[in-house]
Amino acid sequence: MNRKIAGIALIISTIVFQLACGSLIRREGETKTAPHFKPGFNLFSPEQDVEIGRDSAQKISKKAPLLRDEATVAYVRQLGARLAAKASGYKFPYKFEVLAIKEINAFALPGGFIYINAGAIAAAKNEGELAGVIAHEISHVALRHGTNQASKAYIAQAGLDILSALGGGDSTDIGQIMGAIGGMGANVVFLKMSRTAETESDLEGARIMAEAGYDPRDMANFFKTLEADERKNPPEFLSDHPNPGNRVEAIKEVLPALSVSAKPIRETEEFNRVKSRLAGLSSSKTMARVASDGSRVSSRPDLPSETFAEYAAKDGSFSIERPDNWDALEADSSNVILAPRGAYGRMNDSVMVTHGIFIGAIYVNADTLEEANRMFVEQQLKANPDFRVTRLSQPVKFGDREGFATIVSGSSTVTGVTEIDTIYTAVTNDGRLFYLVTIAPEDEFSAYKPVFERIIAAIRLS
């Protein structure tokens, strides 16, 4: 299509939208027709939508905390695929992910990359309401709202004259446009939708829901719940998806034009099982690794590898086996932190760890192991004032060596979630206190416990 014609389409886009909405206004005696929208002005091709979305999705996957629960993710993907099959327009390769974030939100990138916060699943009362959230995001993709926003932003910045320059080739230069509006990382252009885009996605989403066997009123009910809570604590969904005004009424108004099933899908065992898995998380901080100042410091690290590698202290005081995807942060020749990437970082000139172990050998001014153990545990509690002893010191063995194990727990200063630490102590041949502290969040402890047990079983003291 000639790019100059596309420029005219931009100028009259408001008029086009009004005409498109004309079918929603029923004059007396007329039959209501289902809402139908077409993608607006766009400098990009649908294939370029996919390219842009894929690039942004790769960046998000490196930073955002993806939910590591196969059953929940599989359920959302199955539900998403059922709804996406009813989407109009270009057949995008829709892909659905769940983020381990407690806030109620969802968003869509160009090309079909859709993210649902676990908090949104927890907030939905039934599968119909969750289907409404997903159908709304699918509609943003199908109507190409993200790249429509980017196109408008570029024209506003470069002026209409740029259309003639772009018209010389068969395809838009993605780099030129994205560079002008802030680069591929400028996802705010894709995610902050206009009220017009919200209206279109509400009504197109209602159509998708009806054709997939759901009742669009469940979408309206979800919005009604969010709006009721808006004054107390505005959900992120409403800030990213501004209310176009009377959205609940608008959805109900188009119902007579839709083929809504007499027995729509609403309550399902699959939804109830998934909601049970997320029970309690929507009101806690265990879904998102959030620091006490509100900033996200890291996502959940990769689970420990099943392949182990040997690690030996440089001074020969001990050797152990550790997962081969854990890094060794050496303080000196006999003290080290072993932790997966994403589980450690620097804060206030200290190295903070959320998953892994501290291990080493130090000199302690004590006459017995029992006294040295007590002093070491007290030192750890003093350094972490929110922690308490949850199991008193008990005798354990490291091979033929006597030792102690003490369990402490408390709120992590890094993540705000409850952390469980087990402190092990013994004596090395040269009279130093050997210590090993295992660290894991309470909600992930079961995944790390067998790893810690394998590490402890393989300890060799000098």
C-alpha cells in the first residue's frame, strides 16, 4: 500500500473509528450486530509485530520472575490457545506465560506474546473471569494495538513527511522507528494503551469469549471487582489498561448481538485446582522477589542442576560437591559462598544471598565445640535481627566427625519472604570451627532440601 495513503488513514483514524463503532448503535427497528474492529494505521507488517514482540519477550524472560509451576502454566496456555483460536485477523503465533507476581495485571506484546500475573489468576473468581482477562489481551494483539501505538508515536515525532520517505521500500525499517521512539526496550509504548484501544479490546474480547463458550459478563464482573478496589489500592491492571468509561455497561450492551451459550463455561475443576495451588500467594510476597524498599532485586534463580561438581577449599580444610550451575564466591582460601546466578548480589557493600550455602573454617575463642557452636549461632542472629531459632542445636555427624545442626528462620532483608537457614558446625583437624549454612526461601525449601542433604553427605573435612 502506498505510504502516503497510509498517512491519510492516520489523519482520519478518529472518523474511521467512529464509523466502525456505528454498528454498535442500534436504531429502532434494526437488528444488533456483533462488534467488529479492524487494526488501525500501522507502519509495521504483522510479521514485524512478531519480530518486535519476540525481541521484547526475550528481554522480559531474563528479568521477569516466570512462574515455575508446570501445572499452572500448562493450564493457562491451554485456556489461552482455546481463546486465541477465535481471534480475528492475522494468525499470530500466540504464546502465554505466567509471571510470579502478586499484583493483578496482564499485558500483551506485539505478535502474540502474552503475560498473565499470578495475582490476576488468584483474583479471578472463576475460569470465566480469567478467560475475560486473557481474551482482552488477545484482542490487543489481534488488533495490533502495540505497533499502532508505536506508529503513531513515530509519526508524532518525525512528522507526516516521513511517510513519503518510508514509502520507497517494501517494508518498514524497524530499527529506524524503534530507535526514534526509544529502542526495543521502550515497551511502555506497547503497553500503555489508549482508552480507544481499551474499548476495542473489551468488545472484541467479549466476542472471542462468546465464540469460545464463555459468558462476556464474567469479563465485566472482573472489571467490576477491580473498580470496586480501585479507591483502596488501585490495581496495576487499571493503570496499564485505563477505563474508557462505562466499560461494564458497554460489554453488557453488546450481549444481545453475541451468541452466548445457554450453559457457558464458568466453574471448572482445572481452574479450582490451579487457584488452590496459588492460594495465599496473592496476599504475600512469595510470588515476587521484592526488597523492603519495594524494588525487585531478582527473580527466582534456576533450580539446582542434577549434575554435581567437586569444590575444594584452597587451604585444603574441606571439600564438597555442589550443583554445577552454582558459582563460587571466594572470600579467602577457606571461606566461600556457593550460590546459583540470580540468587546473590551486592547491597550496602555486602554480598546478599537468597539461595545457596555459606561454608568455611574460622578460628573461634572457645574451649568446646558446643560453646563455639553457640557463639556462631548467636553471631548469625545478631547479624539478622529478624531471625529466630526454630529448632535448637542437635548433634549430627559429618562422616566420623561430631557436629551440630541448628535451624533459624525469619524475613529475608533482601526479598521480604520467610527464609529457612540451617547452621551446621564441626571442628577441623587444626582446631578451627567448620561451618556450613544452607539458605532457601520457605516456599522453595522442599526443592532445595535434597540438594543440601547431598552436599552435606559429601563433605570431607581435613
